[in-house]
Amino acid sequence: TANSSSNWGSIGFASQHASGTTDSDNDYFFICYSYTYGGSNQERISKNSQNSRQNWGSMGSVSRNYGAGVSDVTNAKGYIMGGDSNGATPTNTIFQITHASQTTNSLISGTLPSGVQSRSGNVSSATHGYAVGGHFPFQSKVQRMSFANNSTTSNHCDLHVAKWGAHGASGTTHGFSAGGVSGGGRQEIEKFSYASQNSINSWGSFSPT
């Protein structure tokens, strides 16, 4: 319903820079990992169901934050692309989460092709996950990972401006990047095709309120 929202349980700690993944079953698992404001690292993985309002259950931990969480809905797996350890040590590795298991969470062989990347936007198509932009240093690359063969990664296209902190949105045929930081706050929205590499266009902008 438009203009309608509500609380949906608690992850058990106040967090920032959380991300998430989901699957397509009636029990949607949302994965959250982050760290607390003013406290120690809380690099946790938590889950909840879309159909029942409750506190989130623990699924273990992950040794990173600020990563781009993408969703392989068909196979009920999530991936954390890049990230860093408490804002200090960025990584180009990719972490896999199997939604049905509380223990099958591991690094995979695929890595981000443009090197270390953190604070990226996240976009998911039916077949690929995308890390959009990023930090350490500012990145313009949109980097892609195949869900069918998660060791296969590639640079998909370039944003018009290198930046971090952009918000990703996933459409059926296209992904979107909105805002971000590059020296100052950015307001542009960019649209890229899943099917065509190096195909990205401006898609308007938004105004701060």
C-alpha cells in the first residue's frame, strides 16, 4: 500500500551500513551485516521471514562490512561483493551465503576484477550480481558476477563519475544507480543494461529535501 510502512522485528543491535539479500520462497530471508554506532564490530548475519513479524535469528558472522549484498533468487543464495573490515582494510573478495543453511557461509574463488572495493551500490538481475562504484579509491566501475558460475567476474560498464555510496535499484532488464559521494553529494540517476556491456545512460536526477 502506498504511504504505508511498519516495523518488522529487530536485528538485536543498532547498526549502520547494513546490506541484505533475499530469496523467492514464501519465507524470505533477509541477511543483515554491519557494525554498531560507537561500539565493537557486529559483523553478523541475521534472517527473518517476510510472512511473520519477529526478532531476527542469527546465522553466524562475516568478516567484513560495507559490502554490496546481491541476491541469486533462483538458487536462494546471497553474496557480499567487496567490503572492508571496520572501515580500514578493503577487499576484492566475494562471500557467499546459502539461505537454507546456518553454517554454509564461505568465500568463493571469484574476486572483483577492478581490485578492492567498498561502499558500493548493489544491483541484482536474475543471472548476475553487480557492485556499483565504490571506494579505496573512488571507483567508476560497475563490476559483475555470474550466479551460474560465481568464479566468473567482469567489468560491465563505467559510471559517468567515480563515486561511492550510490544506491542501487534492480529492474527486470536494467539496473539503476542513484546519488553517491564524489567530493560532495551526487544527485544523478544512471541506468545500465544487463544485456549489453558498456551501455549506461543518464536517467534524471533527484533534489535533496
